[in-house]
Amino acid sequence: MSKGSFSKLINSDKPILIDFHATWCGPCKTLSPIIQEVKEEFGDKIRVIKIDVDKNTELTKKLEIMSMPTMMIFKAGKNLWRTVGVQTKSAIASKVQESIDA
């Protein structure tokens, strides 16, 4: 993903939940169905994007992604939330709802 396409992506008025993951990462595999449940709960109110850190090393370095999984929520170009590690569905859903209300 290029810097330009990432900037365009995060400048949406709709919150974007980004899951930075790696195919070899065990916790990432645990988190994936949880994120899918969150997406199903919120439907069109959010976008969910998965970014493979191994295929997007420049972006990963720019955002200082050091551990996987890392999740971030952006809205209107602003980073509203960032966390590392597997989170519960309720914790993620709470942050998504905050970003929708922001």
C-alpha cells in the first residue's frame, strides 16, 4: 500500500479499523474472527482493513508497528485509537462506537 493510498483511506468520515497482522502470527489468527464479529455488528458504520506487515514494510515502519497484532482506528485522518495484542470483542466494539460518535 502506498503512502498516498493510505492517506486517502484514513481521511474518510467513516471510521476505519485497521488490523496490522502477519500470516505467521498466532495471536493475529486468534484476533481475526473477533474483528470479523465486530465488523458484522457495526456493518456499514465502519470499514475494516487488514494490512500484512510483511507486504507493507514501508508503512509499517512509518507507523512504528513493532508487534502484531496492532489495531488502529482512524477517522478524518486522525488516529483515534491504537492497541497491541488480542483484545476482547467488547473492548474493540467500545472503541469503534466511540469513534463513530466522535
